[in-house]
Amino acid sequence: MAVSQNDNVTWLTQEAYDRLKEEYEYLSGPGRTDIAKKIEAAREEGDLKENGGYHAAKDEQGKMEARIFHLRQILDSARVGEAPRAEGIVGPGMTVTIRFAGDDEEVTFLLASREESGAPIDVYSPNSPLGSAINGKKIGEKATYTLPNGRQNTVEILEAVPYIGN
């Protein structure tokens, strides 16, 4: 493989990094304070067994803590800038065009972190089954991966070029 990739690195644009850092700082600061106040207010309403507001607030707190944990993982492993890449070799930060075996239709997408959701084209994660299978492949090569239903699918790499953006 000509391009070295570190599975523990998440490549982000400066804009995406700043957006995620801002969300993390809000959730881990004022967000936690707000949810604690909601839980306390609901707790004061009485019997916790039948207190829908309390259970809803606790559920919201659990989801928020999971998001905080996920954001921390992303930010800890984030590298701001562009992933090292070479035209013609599939890797993060590349616009990839593939064709599924037995189909004439071509599909083009950006291979990048799902956190790059501002991209105007579909984004496939390098950690997804398809992304993992094609990462490091060259134009003309084929890759086979397993679908969630257990069946195998094969694609041919038609193009891999650095993502330019809007």
C-alpha cells in the first residue's frame, strides 16, 4: 500500500474540527449543567417510579454523555488537514467512483469521516465495510466486502482523486 494510514487517526477539516470542539465544550459544560437542573426539577416532583419527566431527563443525560464520549474520542484522534493521499489510490479524503459487480451504474462518494457531513456529496466512512475493502486499492482493482445481511459484494475502482470541495 503506497499510502500509509493510521486506523486511529480521524482526518478532519479545520471547520469540522472547530464545530465538533464547540459542541464538545458546550455539552461537557453548560449542557451537563442544564440536564442536571432538569433531573433535579423532575426529582422534586415526587415518586421516581412513575415520573416520566425524570426518566426522560435521565435518558437525555445518557445520550448526551455518550455523545460527549464519542466527541472526545474523535477530537483526541483528530488530525486537522488533509490525509496523505496519492491520486489513483483509494484513501481518506479521496473522491472515489466505483461500479458494483454485475451493474453498469457508477457510484461516486467521498471516503472520509462521517463528521465531514458538510460535504455536498455522499460520505462513506473508511471504517465501513465498503470503505475498509477499498482503502489502499488502485484504479482498476476489485474489492469484495461483506454486506450486513452476510452476502458478499464486489466493486471495481474506477477513479480515486483528491476531494476538492465545493
